[in-house]
Amino acid sequence: MARLNINGKVHDVQVEDGTPLLWVIREQVGLTGTKYGCGVAQCGACSVHINGEVRRSCMTPVSSVKAEDRIVTIEGLSPNSSNPIQKAWLEHDVPQCGYCQSGQIMAASALLAKNKNPSDKDIDTAMTNICRCGTYQRIRAAIHTAAKAKA
Amino acid sequence: MKTKTHHNTNLSRRKFIISSAAATGGLAVGMKLPFAKSAHAQATGAAASGAEINHWIVIKPDDSVVIRIARAEMGQGTHTGLAQLVAEELECDWSKVTVEPITAGQNLARKRVWGDMSTGGSRGIRTSQDYVRQSGAAARGMLMQAAANEWKVPVGELTVSNGVITHAASNHSTSYGKVAAAASKLPAPDLKSVKLKDPRQWKIAGKPMKRVDTVPKLDGSQMYAIDVKLPGMLNAAIKQCPVFGGKLASYDEAKIAGMPGVRKVVKVDDSTVAVVADTWWRAKTALDALPIKWDEGDGAKASTATIAAHLKEGLTANDAFADIDNGDVLKAYAGAAKKVEAVYSTPFLAHATMEPMTATVRLTADRAEVWVPTQNAEASLATLSTASGLPLDKCEAYPQMLGGGFGRRGGTQDYVRQATLIAKQLPAGTPVKLIWSREEDMTHDFYRPISQALMQAGLDASGNLESLRIRVSGQSINAHLSPTAIKDGKDLRQLQGLWKEPGDAQIGYTVPNLRTEYAMRNTHVPVGPWRGVNTNQNGVYLECFMEECARAAGKDSLEFRRALMKNHPKHLAVLNAAADKGNWGKPLPPGVHRGIAQFMGYGSYSAATAEVSMVDGKVKVHRMVLALNCGHAVNPDQIAAQVEGSVAYGLSATFYGELNVEKGRIVENNFHNYRILQLADMPKVETVIVPTYDFWGGVGEPTICVVAPAVLNAIYAATGKPVRNLPLKNLKLV
């Protein structure tokens, strides 16, 4: 049994303590925008925000999340994809297959929330999510665009 | 496993005709087709209300246009490009276009009116561009005829723009939505009689239109097969014998009895076991706790070292065949003023699609359905039919947006077969979603084949290349997947990019004495097409060795190549384009070095320059310029996206990509030991598209093969030493 605040809504879920938050979000709560890619916190497809910090939910046991923690998934990031990162992603046509992009957007939006004008170096450090289609060049450009739009 | 799952399962045309008794054909107005909104909507056939002008095009009363697509979308932009081609000829309003994938069962039921659904070999656009453009033009003609009939004027007096038809003389005007119903009842013209636009006059195609599928990829609403939800659905986790060719000996089901959510342990086939549970995480947890004994078989004796020795023997063995054999290579080499010789190697690689293998199957006594990420929905359908035992016309395959493909999800529908066999052992009508763990995905791929190459060149006293011999020894994809493609024991496919024949993947150099040879050396490891396939390895062998030859000749890398390319103007033009944009011959910042390469694949010509520096023995790629002649450029921005992605794909392989074999199994099993390029290592990529409008080449694959050699040649320039073995992570470069 766990109580989770996801995208501002409280969910009580029947689940074993060790279950990764990723699978609770996907299977018990039913939000499938957060993706499984590796299960070992290497690829970042499962990235969500917990109290504003980007976290890899595939290695976050549900028991480590408190009822008052605010979890935000891609579905709850903004109304109508209005986060500057999402708007810049659209402008640059970043996604190819799109599978990793929920995680990329969660990582990039967390970066921008803390760092209004990230340098290339800051982007290098923050954006360690894997994209197998190789959209990195556009991800970098879109983060810069979003930073300018926000400024 | 080996004999069961590895055959391509393309449906033959005959099989379709025989089993398409239910076909409707013709111009059925308002025919229902599913949207890819949700699994449920797809299965129940949410209506696309509107008039079907022809099988590709449905127009609704509000002027919105639904363009149906038979090819798969896995990120490569094919849905957008095909829609642009149809819309261009249709002359509709691009802002009102949506796309709708067809299903394999619909294609079957209508006698394959949508043609081939297979999406591999960079063929998605180039091998359907003619009939989709013709269908757009034919539909435009029917819509205009309908308006002409209504106004009782000659159709030749009408004009059309953006889906609005006008008769200037009578001041009449109407829109596609208003005449669509009438148009759909008109006889369809013979497609061959339809005149197509000159691509130089394109207004929608040829332009950098935004992708049609971006919006749902921004907020998590895009459904992938791994997200499928059906009422009463169960989830399955799977383990296959870790050693290829091994068998399942036994498992102890009692040990996991009572674990949360577990419904059933299923023996899938003689090498595979699955646990079915209410959720996938519970299925996987129980599977990990299940004691399993494997009979590993002979494959367990194999290792990276034994495989390397096997391939090395092939470099000098007598059983190779030659494709090109011009002049007398051995004699010319023996008498050369200067000899250059080198042995190169490239390892097994995994596709590692971000979405692991998955499929959801629902079976009843008379119906089989699969929701699947597939590059070939007809192969999925055929696999479903075979594994379920139901005839094709009782089967349906709903293709989902793929979370990456790269060649992994084409003819080899192993995961569909497994999901079907699991569903067979569940109560009828129970949907089951099979998801492979990343570990399963990486250790049970159809890998990029391993190979080595012996390269020998003879230079004359002036440093001209007089003889070149290329001996490739390595595993054959065709031997594993399509043995019938090997004619007279000669498997040309492994020499892709070095072929004699023009048009697809021809070698770009003329050498007086030239011989290309292949010695097939197979292993027990399954292999398959990996984005770019054999152009990647052969591109490294040829283009890195050309660098060695140029340096031995004391000549500039570009000039040395140019001298051999007079008979290959398209190869040469692309090389020149890359060299120009890449500032070949111009000064570089201190410590930065440049490399160049060119190669051909998938009907397209590619070349690259790379700018590289070495810091503490580590390679940093700063900038790459890629030039591509793909004949026609349907969407320049998406071509650039494919080129950028190809650089990332190629650099992952160059820097990190390697799978080792130990005791018959693949060692690397997740992204911590099979690293993928990250953003920080991505160079600035500049794409130069130089279409010549006289052929249709591929886009998704052809530029990968020049990435590694351009970088390796830049490293050679930096260190003075050639790099002959990949990946770079294993090499000490200072």
C-alpha cells in the first residue's frame, strides 16, 4: 500500500514495497507517458520530477516516496504542452521515434527551472538521457530556444 | 530457437490472393478504418467518416484529408514524407492533413491495394513514391471532375489550389470536402496515365514541413505497443536460453507459487519460459526468482576469441568468392613498387531500440489479434497466423508507433511468435502483453554481424593505386535469415557498398586491378540487418584503408580519392560537396585534425568530413559535415534529422559499440556495459543535401557508413597511426 501524489492527484495503490515507482506509475496509476528503457537508471526514459528534482523512476522504490512528495510526470508537466521546453521541442521538431522524449523533456524542464540560461556545458552535464535516434543536436538547440523564450 | 524463429515471414502475394475472399475493393464510400488513438479504438474500428476517393485518400465534409500510410513510422519521418508526396499531387491544404496507418488485415482483405508494408532498407519512401504520388494526382482529377460535372463545364477549364476548385469563367468555387462524396463514385483513372509534377515545382513535398507526429510525443499521449491496455489484459516476462541454440532443461514452478499477481508459468517453446502475472513488474519479479536449468548445448564453447580465430582463418582461406575481379590483383600486388597491407575488424552490435521488444496478443477460437511495433506488419500477421494456427483472414496486426526499429523489427517477428504462444496457453480471449527486459533484449538480438577484412594495395612508383584487394571474412545475414538469397553459394550482401553493379551500393573507385572477396564464416550468434547493415563495416574497411594508401603514396586524402573517381561522378560530387562545406585543406585550430570519407548505400551517395582533437588520449569530435545525394529530397529538415541521428548512431558504434561472447552468451546486457553516445559527445552536424533529381535513394541509413571512417581518418591525422579495430574504447590512442 502506498499513497502517491502524482500530478496533483492522490493515488492509493496496492503494491509491494520494492516496486519501482516507474511501474507503479505505468501499471497501477495507468500513466504510460513515462517509459521503461533499461531498469537500471542508465537511459533516463523513466525520468519524472519529485519535488522539482529530476529522478529516474525505474530505480526509485515506491517505498522511498512519501505521501507528501510531489511527483510530476510528463502528463502533468503543463497544460497543453505549454512548458517552454515542450514549445521549443515542437519548434525544432526534436522527436524522431519519440520514445525517450518524455524523459528528455522532464530532464530539460528540470534543468531550465533551476538554470534560466544554461550554457552548453550545463546542458552536457544535465542531459545524460539516451536517445537512440540521436536527436541530441536538436535537444541542445531547443533548450537554448526555451531559455531565450523564458527570459 | 535457431531453426524456429529466424526465417523472414514476408507474405507471398499468392497467399494473399488465396485468402482474400472477404475483399471488398473498389471505392467504398465511408469505409471504416481505425485511427491509432488507442488499442481499443483500433480493434473496434473507430470510424474515419468521409469519402474514400481512393484507397490512400479519405476526404471529410470539413475539407480535412486523411492520408493512409502502409509503411511503418519508427522516427525516420516516413509518415510525414509520404503524406507530403500525396498532398503535393492532390493539391490539398497541408494544414488539414492527418495520417492514418492501415493494418495488415485490411491490406489483406483488399488484395494488397496498399502494396508492401515492409519498412527497411531505407525503402519507405523511395519504393512507394510513384504509386502514392499517382494516387494523389488521380484523386485530384476525380475531385475536379466531380466539380466539373456539377457545374456542367469542361474539367480542363478548372483550376485548383489548396483544396479549392475554381471555374473562373463562371465564377464558381467549391472545396474538396463538398465534392468528395460525388468524386468517390467516379471511375478511377488508370494510374499509369496520370501525369506527375516535376519535383522541381513541388510546393509541399521538397519543403521542410513539420512532422505530422510530433505533438503527441511532447505530452506522453503518443501510444506505443508497450503502452497497450486492453480489458482483462495480463502481462508476461520472458527468458530465453542465454546460450544461442541451447534448450530449456527444467524449471521449478513451485518456488514462485504464491508470489503476488502471478497467474501462470508458461513453457513458450523448447528454449523459452515466461511468467504471466497481472502486472509486468510482478511477472518479471517472479521470473527472476524462478529457478531455471538450461541445457546450453555446443554454443557454450564459443567465445570472442574462438570467433575471432574462425574469422581470421577466413582471411586467407580458399573458399572465398570474388564479386569484382578486374585485372590481375595478385600479380599486380606482387610487383608493386610499394605495398600496403592491413587487417581490420568490427564486432557484433545490438540494435538497442529504446522500446524493448514487445507485443500484445489476444486469441479466441476464431480470431487472432496482435498490437505490435513492427517494420513489417504483414510479417507480424503471418507470424501470428502460423503461431496461432488460425488462417490469415482470421488474423489482424495493428501496427503501433515504434519506439525505434533500426532493422530489429522487420522480418524476424520472434516476439510476436512468443506472445502468441503464451496467449495460446491462457483462457481464450485473454489479452497478454509480452515485454522483454532490457537484458533480454540486448542478449537475444539479431546482431550486426561480426567481420574482419584483409586489405592489400599496390602503389606504383608515383603513388598511384594500381591494385586493391579486399577480402571480407565474417558472418552472413542471409545464411541466418534468408538462405535462398544466396545464389550459387555467393552471398553478395556481405559486400554491400563494394558492389560492381551501379545504382544501389556501388564501390566508388576505379582501380586497374581490383578484387572484392567474401569468405563466409558463420557463428552460432543470430545476426540480422542493423541500420546501415553491411555498408557500415565495409565503409570502415575501404575508407580507412584508402587513407592508409593515400598516406603511403604521400598524397592528400581528398586528391588521392578524386583521382580514382572519374568514372563515378555522383560519388565524386558528394565527396566534393562534403570537402567544400567541411573546409578541406583550410587551416584548423591548433590540435584539431580533419578526416574524410565517402561511400554508397541504399541508392544514395554519402560523404563526410570530421574535425577531431585528442585530449589525454581521448577523442573529441567537434564538427562533422555530411553530404548526401538521395536523388529527391522530400523533406530537407527531416533528411537533416536523419543525418544527425545517423551521426549519433555511427558514433555510438565508433566509440563504444561492442558485444563480447563468453561461454556462448552475450556478455554486455544493458546500457552500463553497452554504452550509447550521450548529448555531451554529440558533435555539431552540418547536412548538405545535393539532390540530382534523376533517381530515388534512401535516407534513413546511407550516411551512417561514412561517420566512423571520417572520424577514424581524423584520428589517424592526429596520431599518425591508423585505427583498424573498433570500438575506440578498447584502444590506447596516444
